[in-house]
Amino acid sequence: MLKKRIVQVVAATAAVAAFGLFNASSASAATEVCESWGGTCTSGSVAANGNHEVCFSGTHKALSYWGRAELWDADTGVMVGSFASNPTETKTRCVGGLYGNHYYERGTGGYFYGKVWN
């Protein structure tokens, strides 16, 4: 269990370093985009809003691509929400009970377009 937690922290630290997530503003209202033309994408970060909630959405721009939209806590390296994404609909999900300062979306499956907002 400890080894898995160490891997999560290392992955979160790498994401923060690679995408400059700590430099993102923790304003009360923010939206960041995650868009890929192949492979995966990672959005900038947003803080949880006053209701301790972050919402995210996702779809694919090409018919033969499917994947996942994932919401991550960049401070702890823990995925706090996800759903299967496809090209026929744009799904949205909000996750409550959050108290962290940096949340970002990761989209998989290629030709992904999503948003994360607070």
C-alpha cells in the first residue's frame, strides 16, 4: 500500500512540474481546457469552489476514439473522479467534498476535448 502511495505522489509531483500546476491561479472561478489530437492531455489546475466542488466534462472529436475523463487532485496525486468518454455525447460530472488547492483533468483515448471548472 505504501509503495502505491509513493508512486501516486511521484506521479502528482511529475504532473505539477511538467504542467506548471502550482503556478495556476486558485481564483474563485476558473475554467481550464484539456485537448488532445492523439494520446492523452492534461489541463491546467483549478481550486475547489466555495461549495468544495469541482466539475469536469469530456468528449471525443473523432468517431473511432473512446477513453476516459479523469479528475485528479494535484496536491495528493489521487484520482477523485472519472467516467468513460465517447464521441457521441459530452458528459459532465461534479465531485463534491473537496478541500484541495489544485485539481486538473486528464483525458485519455485520443482526440479528447474536456473542461474542468470550479
